[in-house]
Amino acid sequence: MTEERKKVLNTGRKIGAALGVIMFLIFGIVPAFYFGSYGTVILLTQLAGGPLEAGIIVRMLVVIGIMLGFACSAAVSIVVGSVLGTTLAYITDVISSAFKPEEEKAKAYAEK
């Protein structure tokens, strides 16, 4: 893999990750809050064997669950954005290399 191709793929990956963060900030905060809090309440209800009282420990665990929901949702958004960015950069690189003049293709093969 040439240095030029590596730069293109790294740039695509970084742009995709940045777009993943932006998409998380726009569309992912509310579902992450819901995912974390609801999942924690269901898990604690199952562990306790019945309804929960709103005690300090339960509230602390729900807040930890919300933070875990934010972290998981943000990680998924960033990884999916990076994968999509890398894929689009690779497709762009393949298409642009198909339309290069023959002299440049020969020079690129000679350098390998």
C-alpha cells in the first residue's frame, strides 16, 4: 500500500469519526440516556426480585448506567462513522485510480 493511499484512508477515517461524533451529539444523546437508565432499572429490578425503592444506592447505580449508556452509544457512533469514512475513502481512491492516465499507473507500479 502506497503512502498516498494510506493518507487517503486515514483522512477518511478521521472525517468519518468526526461525523460519528456529530451524529451522536445530534441524534444519540436521548436514546443513550433512555438505553442506560431503562436498562439499569430493568437489571436492578431483576436482581432485587421486585419493585425498587428510590434509595441512594439505586439512584447512584442508575446514574452509572446512564453514563455507561452514553459511553456505549458514543463508541458505536464513532466506530460506525470511522468504518463508513474508511469505506468511502477506499471507494474514492479506487475510482480515482481507475481514471488515472496510463503513465501515472505505470509509475505507481514501478515504485512498488
